[in-house]
Amino acid sequence: MTTFGTYLVNDAERPLRYGEINLINPPRRRLRGEKEKEGIEAVPVFCGFCGTDMELMRMGARGALTPKFPAGQKRLINGHEGVVWVPSENRFAIVLIRGGDSFDPTRFTEGETYFEYGCDGADGLFSDRNFFHPDMLLRLPAKYEGLTKLPLTLAKRLVFSDPYACAVFQHERMTDIGEAQLFRVITARDGCTQETAREKAREEVFGRTVIFGLGTTGLFIGDQIRRNHPAAKIVFAARSDGDSEKATFAKQVVGADYLSTAGLTEEESAKKLEAMLGGKASVFVGTSGSEAEHRTAFKYQLLGPNGIYNSFSLGPQVTFDTMSFGFRNHVILSSINFTQKHMETAIGILADSRFDEVVSLIDRDEFTADPMAAYTDKIYCKGAPLKTAVVWNEKYIQKE
């Protein structure tokens, strides 16, 4: 079967292309111990753009994509965020991106394997049709069952299912590690039982939170912290003006403060953030992709004793003075993952959220005419929208 879509190849000049593609449908395993199953046909309806697509395009230009191609292929259909229509079941679905011969494909261990639709070893969503493992086509909330046209506002919210699931996982992981990090300190400080100290630790770890960077990842992690810890002090730090649309949205939705770091040195940023927090940060989440993250937290000591540093950026190297790091009892974590449970939680939250307000659309014909230019000149250029998506199949979209 052939279809049309965008696909990645190894080519210095044109690593991302639009055109006719031959589809494949190898049997795949969702989890270790389950039977392999061939995919069932689905029609991509609404697709979001992710920075991973940009990085894959760069890899293709360097000739480094071969390990990412599906077995036996020399191309990869990209795209891993969006909503599809499943003709055989007359329903919409969110594709669970990761599966494989692993007990937990998002945290696979030695001797286990994984695949990732649109990213690694399996074709993704930017095509007119494709095949996906039947058990990895997740349902929308019950109240949306029976829809034959997807409201555009709902589509815009659900396009975030993948990144918001990451945020659910991040909150869970910071809570687990923060509890282990702090409960003995609290036991000694308060003279309480370990059980009580663990309960207190789960709140105190987020008491003074800095989120460095204001893309969707940082926004969603902040939203997860606020939903689970109403008393947490949260401050976003990014280069955008404090009155910008995305900064205003973050302050309103998350109930956070905001510092524009434009024109400030890293030391000045650290001092201002400490003043806004009312003390050193208990959690520092780096999502900006810049080297300023680790220097603000460690060199200029914004991160307090026993603090958690969550590195969620791809690219920057994290360095620290081992003497200060050791005696201040810091913990660094980094894990960009989620499971089916996290994605199902995300779908439920997003369906009733305001996150459709930060999604801008690009016309499909504009995107497919020159997909590389669309990424570099519109979707990820300076001043680009917080999130860009495309209506891939208008037949299934209800425009309000």
C-alpha cells in the first residue's frame, strides 16, 4: 500500500521530503510477554510539530539517521503527536508512541528493545494513512466516544498528549526522588515518624520551584506541580518579555510568577529568582536548552541544600563544582519518558484544559510544499508560536 506524507532520509540537502511512500506493517510487540501483532489502519487527522522532528532532520543532513529507520527501510515517516481516526472501529484515538520487547519500553534495560512511532524504528503520523499496533491506539475520554468529527479545540488540546504525559512522569519522578532525598532531614528536624516525614517531603520538595525555560514542556511540568501541590511557589524564567502571550498564559494557568532573563547576567538572574522565591530553590527544572541552566543553579547557587535538579533539556552539558555539589547534597535527575498510564492521565487532563489557546495552525499545503522551510522559517524560527499543528485531514475536523 502506498500513501503520501513527509519522510526523513539521509541527505545533506533534503533530509525531509514530502511525496509518495510505500507503507510497511511488520508485527510489533507492545510489551514484553505479549504476542506480536500487525498494525491496523488509521488515518492521521490532526498532527503537532515537535523539536524532535527538527533534530531528526539535522541528523539526516549529517547522514546519521540509519539507526532510526524501520528495519529494511531507508526512510522514516516522522511525526509522533496527534489524533488519528480508526476506520475499523469508527473512533478517534491517540497513538501510544513507545512499545517494544521490554517490560517498560520508556525505561528499557539491557537485553530489551523498543520502537517509537515517528522517531525510532517505526513510521509516524505525517502521512495520509498508516498502521499502528491495535493495543496502542488509546481511547479518548468516554464523553467523546461516538464522535465522527473532532472539535478543533479538542484536537488542539489532545495534540499535547505526548509532551503532557512526559510532564506527568516528571512530577511522579521528582516526587519519588524528593521524598527519598528529604524524609530523613525532616525526621531529624521535626522529630516525627518516617511515615509523617515522607508525607511532608512530598510537599516540601516543590516548596520553591524554578522552571528555567518556557516551552510547552516547562509549562506542563509547572501545571502538573500546581495541580498536585497548590501551596507550591513556582517561578518561570525565560527570555520572553513578561507581558508576552505565553508568559501571561503561564502566569494565569499555572498561578506562577515570571522573570524575564533578557538583559540579565546569570548571576543577576539567580539573585532575582531567589528574591522572588523567598529563598533558595528546592527544585530547579531546566527546559530551556541553554547552558545558562546549570550555571544559574550550581555556579550561582540558586539551588538550595538538598535540592533537586531536573535536567529536561536536550543538548546542554551539565557541570558543577564537586565540592559544593557534594556538601550541599544535591541530586541531578534526567529521564524523558512516560508510560501508557501517564498518557492516559494526560488525555483526561488535556480534554478539559485551556491549552488549545496556545496552538497555532499552519496550512497543510504550505507545510507539504516545502516541509524543511516550514520547520526552519515558521514553526521553529525566532518568535514562533508556542505550539504549531496542522489539520492533516479536514474530513474529520469540526471547525468551531
